[in-house]
Amino acid sequence: MFRTPHTLFRALAIAEAISWTLLILGLLLRATTGWALGVTIGGGIHGFVFLSYGATAILVALNNRWRVWPTVIALISAVIPYATIPTELWLQRTGRLAGPWRLEPSDDPRDGAWYDRLMRWFLRRPWVLAALIAFAVIALFGVLLIAGPPGGRD
């Protein structure tokens, strides 16, 4: 399904934009009708997709050997409504999303990073990697739910 880093990154960039729409609709419903459950639903979905997009951005950045600046831009774009779409287009246009998953070591001297061997092991086992990322996102999401919403509870 996600045979390249680009397809995975694009899917999560679009999902993040859609989740912003759900959150904004929930906020509008609460403001106009008083229905707070809309924010709870939209906010929950947005929070989960937000964390998933962040994990995906880091995975693709490591796989495609991005420098710090594009990685930071990709991560910050999730905080700005709908910014993941132009960010994905920029990363694609500049060639940062090109190429396959790095499943095997290469002669490139950059393949010697401490995480490369472990990353390749996980990339060759995508279901294990997906389960690990899902577990991490769910755990972080749970911690954030316990901590409460930004600005505190009413």
C-alpha cells in the first residue's frame, strides 16, 4: 500500500488536513450550537492523526536522509491548519520524497548512522514497524488525554 516514503507521507499529510477540518467543524458546532461533543470527536481524531503525521515525518526524514531544516518544517506544518499539503508539495518538488524505502545497506557513507541498521530491520517488517508506531502513538495519545486539553479543563 505504501510502497514508497512519498505515498505514506502524502497519505498522512492529507489525513492531517482532513483532521483539521473535523476539528474546525467541531469548534464551529460548539460555538454556534453549544454541542461540545463535536470538539471532543474532531479534536480526538485530529490529535491522533497529528501524532501519526509527526511519526511519519520523522520516519521519512530518516529514510530519505533529510537535514534538520526540512524535518523541522515538516513537523511544524502539522501545527498550522492545512500546511501539510503545501509542505508535501514542496518536499516532493525538491526531491526530498523521491526514492524507495532503504531496505538494504548501500555504499553511501551516510548509511553508517547508529539507527540505520535498526531502521532497515523494521522497514523489512512493515507490520512490526506499523504496530510499533501505532503503539507509540496510542501511548502518547493516552498520556495527553490524561494530561487534559490545551488550556486546561473548564
